[in-house]
Amino acid sequence: MNNLFNYICNNCKGTMFFSIIKKVSLKKNVKKYLSNGTTSFRGKITTVNLLIDGIHFNEITRLIEEFVKNGIKLENINVLVLVKDKTILDTERITYFRPKDITLSGNVLKDKINAFIFEKSDLLVSYYQSKEINLDYIAFKSSSDFKVGFWRVDKNPNQLTINSSLVDYKLFTEELFKYLKALNKI
């Protein structure tokens, strides 16, 4: 029955009802992860996962370049980008996904998304500001040791938050690396 419901939800395009049910269900899972607490990371940061809202931000390669300029090796950066409806081909470092790649029950349908979530990394950067339940769900499930993102009023999974605008990626990375240096993380 659950598989039938997931099939209907994932194949009904534009149905607001199923979208609302999915959001409520994923919010429940996010709250469960919130109650588990956070871990503390004591080592140096060498590997970075970037979780990006590709709907509201499209300077993905420039954001990656800022991390490389600040000493993170390109081969140590993995990127997961949420897009609305368009299908974009994945690259070696960038994986694109759509909301329908996560089911109502929180099952992830793409292996690359699961790899992003469960492979250990030193730092997860949640590069999104709007309340997007699919991004929140991945951020909360992430196995990354240290989590950074934008400041928000609601609870979020980040141990460090930066108050910046989404479009000002240079300011965000400048502030991020200033704090990481002060915390002796790089």
C-alpha cells in the first residue's frame, strides 16, 4: 500500500495535495533528526559537501571556485544541487536532483544522493536560505562532521550560521573561512 501511495505521489505532477502531504511527512523526519542532537568535530577540514538550492542560486561553479581559492582541493568537494523540474546531466563533482527524488516516506531514489548523505565529510555547507524541506531533510541526515549554513529563524542542523544573502557567495565564503580559521578548522 505504501509503495502504491509513493508511486501516486511521485507521478502526480502539479498536485498540491500530495506535495503538502510529502512536506508534512518529511518535516516529521526532520524533527526526529533534530531531537538526536549534533556531534562535535575536532579535526581539520579537508573534505567539503555543498548542498545548494539551484532554484534560487545559479553561480554554482563560482561558489566552488571560492572554496578552491581558500585551500580546499577540488577533488575533495562534492556538490548536490536541488533543481525544480529541468533535468541537468550530472558531472563528476556535481549531482542534480529534483524534489521527486525523495519519496513521501523519506526514501531517496538516487544512489548519488545517498552517497552524498552517508559518505563521511568534514564539512557540510547548506547553501540555501528558503525553507526547502528536501534540502533540510538531506542536511539533517548528512553524515558530515561539521555543518554550516545561513542564519534562519527556525531550527536548522548547522553548528555555525552565517548571516549573508544567497547571491553574495563571496561574502559567505569569506566569512566562513574567517570563522574556520578562528576555530582552527583549516
